[in-house]
Amino acid sequence: MIYNDTIAAISTAPGVGGIGIIRVSGLDAVEIVDKVFKAASKKTLKEAPSHTIHYGHILNKDGRVIDEVLVMLMKAPKTFTREDVVEINCHGGPVPLEAVLMEVIRNGARLADSGEFTKRAFLNGRIDLAQVEAIMDIIEAKTEVSLSQAVNQLEGKLSKQIKEYQDMLIQIIARIEVSIDYPEYDEDEPLAEDFKDDIRALNDKLKQLLATADTGKMIREGVKTAIVGQPNVGKSSLLNALLEENKAIVTDIPGTTRDIVEAYLNIEGMPFLLLDTAGIRETEDIVEKIGVERSKESIAQADVVLMLIDSSRELDQEEIALMNELKGRQVIFVLNKTDLTPVITQEILKAYTGDQPIVSISAMKQDGLNELRQAMKNFIVNKGISIGQEATISNQRQKQSLVKAIESLDKVGDTIDMGMPEDCIAIDLHDAYGHLGNIVGEALKDEIINELFTRFCLGK
Ligand code: GDP
Ligand code: ZN
């Protein structure tokens, strides 16, 4: 795809940084920058070889120096957008940066929309949709592990895997279509039976990939961790202790945490999204009731639940009921306030919790927090999350397309079992191929593409 206009934007984060970069991309990028840039060498960029750096000054229309710059010249097609790209490294702070951008625009470039550079890279075939999403994930990465997952995806791990599966499908489709077009070619063999095994094997691989969706999402968005328990057991205190800041309001009036407080916690590179919920309690108070319903909701959505118990007082009926509700869930029981005289011990608690893990802490004295972090990390380790080894599905859009591909292949199996003609089989195989293609963004609708790129920030 060839665009006629040349776009420009500040591509570094706003603020008073040491340097800022203005990125210009398009047919006239080199010509436009040549109009405002005077190289110390007196040569124009047009004459210069690609992928070179040039020192000089940006001048305004009166010939006055706006900034001293380094210009990076990258001619098509080996660039991010596959167009001519010129990057101007300014170092004068935000004001000259804006002024340089204005000069570039005055000379014929257009201010880029959000995500427009990435969009051009995508539409020019430089990257696929999974990689576009990876760029977004890199910008938003919560921790080192989230970042490395996104980088893997940008490097094309998922894309390559999908391509491989599409190639396997094409082989099968080709064999079927030959048998449709030339029935005499293979007439005495029940052909469908032949590739039934191949299709099942492929479908198993797709299902394995689908199984990475949960962990992929956790790595991207954080392991959803609901902190639950009766009012006043110390949920907000624990959240604050873990975060080492006063994010949640701590009081000793039962039921103060009226809403869910969310915060990210980084445990050895894994992101956890902590949710402090209102005390689980039947109540007549409307405001608190909403909070209680939310906390039930957040338990339902959580990947792991931290249930807090106050070790300095007896268990009550609601607590015991909640412990029963949490049977079979991923839960860590946290016995808090161990600085006070114990009424409840781990031994007593074990009668209710079975072999689910229990950790003793004092949120107030910040005791036992390392053990708790370790228990949370074990949850990840036990899930067998391995980073960087394989392709992972990392968002809902990719997951839905994969599920549809699997459904199509499941249907192929049924169709073969029912002895349906081969052209019926071929239709479902083509469907599966298309759904796989959607993961990497082949033939996606314009609206979806536009929606996606508006989520980017300017200059990317
Ligand atoms: P929440 O309602 O479960 O969120 O409980 P809060 O975090 O608001 O704490 C309720 C009260 O218990 C506050 O007065 C806290 O200071 C106190 N508290 C919390 N953790 C501890 C602890 O480890 N030891 C002691 N002694 N008090 C605590
Ligand atoms: Zn609270």
C-alpha cells in the first residue's frame, strides 16, 4: 500500500527528557527534512546513503537555528513503516521539540494520528496484527515478564506458529481438493479417513496453544488476586504492606473498604493485580451491600484468592461458610495479626482448609510478607508458566479466533464420521484456515483495524 502523504509526530514520551525524537515517515520524508535541516557536512540527506546518521541544525523559515540535532536517515523499504523514515533527535527539551515538529509540518508533513506509524507498518506488511498488539503490550507492560512475553510476540513467535499450522491445513486442503476434482485419482480409498488423523493431530496442537491463553493473559494483565475476608481482619493493611504505600484506607470501623481498590504488585517479574474487596458479610447497608456483591464477583473472576483471617479472635459462621465456598479454588489462607495473642492457629485452621496453603503474617508489623510473596509466586510456578519457550495466546481477540478454528476442525471430524462428501469437509477446513489467519490479522475488517490503532498513543 502506498500513501501519498507524509506523517510526522513526536515519538518519545512527553515530559522534559534529555532528548526527544521526531519521526517522519512517507514518500516526501527525506525531501521535507532536507528543507529544514542543515547538515554540518553541507550535504543533503537525499544524496546520503540509507541508514546513516547526520549531525547538524534545524532552521526555521528565517534561517534561525531552532535546535542542534542528530538526524537518522532510513530509506525504504528496510524501515519500520517500509516507507522512507527520518528521525530527528533533538535535545533542547519540549519547546524546541514542538518548534521542530511545526517546521516539519509547515514544509509538507501531516501530524500523525495515534498509532499511525504502526498502522502503516501493518498495512505495508512489515508486521502482522499479533505483532501490532505486541507493540501495544510493550508500551503497557507491567513487569519484566510481561515485557518479555510481548517482545516474544513482536519477534513473531506466535505468528510463526500460526503460519506453520496454516501450512499444515493447506496440505490437507490440497489433498482433499485434488480428490474432489479428480475423483478417479484415488477412488478405491476412503480418502477422508486418511487425513482424519492429521486433522485431529493438528486440532490437538491448536488446543495446546489455546491452553496458553489463561497464562498469557495473566502475564499481560497480571494475576488477578482477590484479597477477601471479614471486615477488620486487615485486608487493606495487607494491601498497603505489600505495596509499601497507603493505597487503601485503613480504619477500624468494620466495612470501610466500600469499593474495590486495585493495584499492581511485581513479584520477581510476575505482575499481580491485587483487588481489596469489601468484607464478605450479609448486610442491610445498601452501600456496603454493593461492596459485598463486588467482592463475590471479584472472587469469581480471581485467578487466586487470598483469604485473610484474624488470628486474635474466634472464627465466625460466615468465615467458615466462605472457607467452604473456596474449596477447590486457588486460594492462599492468610492468618493475620500474629503479633497479638493467638486464638486461631494454623493447626486449628487446617481442619477447614485441607491441604490448601496457609501463611501466618502480621500486616501491621510487616512480618511473614516474604513467605506470602513466595506462596503467591509458587502459584505461578505450579501453573507451569514458562516464559519465552513457546508461542502464547495473549488476548481475548486472539483467543476467540483460535476457539473458532478449533470448532471448525471439530466439525470436520463430525462431518467425516457422518460420511459426508469431501466438499463439505473442505468448507470447514477453509473456515479453520480463515480463523487462524484472523489471529495474525489477514483479511480483517477495516473497522476492527481502525478501532485497534486508535488505542495507541501519538507518535507510535
Ligand atoms: P479490613 O477491613 O480487612 O480492610 O481491615 P483493615 O486493614 O482496615 O484493618 C482493620 C484494623 O486492624 C486496623 O485497626 C488495623 O490497624 C488492624 N490491623 C491490621 N493488621 C494488623 C496486624 O497485623 N496486627 C494488629 N495488631 N492489628 C492489625
Ligand atoms: Zn479494608
